[in-house]
Amino acid sequence: MANTAQARKRARQAEKRRQHNASLKSEMRTSIKKVRKLIASGDKAGAQAALSASFSTMDSVAGKGVIHRNTTARTKSRLTAAVKALA
């Protein structure tokens, strides 16, 4: 347990930041799930629209340093390939 005032404040800030980052990650995962669900159903137009929205979310989360930018790039690449395969 934090003993000094500074340590208590840092613990409060860390918890607040952890919760904020968790909500951003959750939002990103949800947007990716939406795209995957549309891909599975075969709806190319819907998947394309959802893909665009999820790109925005992923870039935002990566820009804030919540996840690594290479993770974002890899996920975007795989989702794009899956949507293109819906010919």
C-alpha cells in the first residue's frame, strides 16, 4: 500500500488511466468483432463500412499508446484481406 502522499496520488492516477485504457481497448475489440461478424455473414458492403469505422478506432487507440502501432497495422492488414476475399 502507498505510504506517501505522492505514492497515493500516483496509485489513484494509475488506476484511473488503467480504467480509461481498458475502455478504449474494449471499444476497439468491439469494432473488430463487428467487422468479423459481417465477414462471416458474407455482407461485403457492410463489412467495408464497418472496416472503415474500425480503422479509425484502432488508429486512435494506437496513437494514444494503449496498444502498439504494429499490432494495429497487423490487424488492419488481416481484416482488409478478409474483406477483399469476399468476392
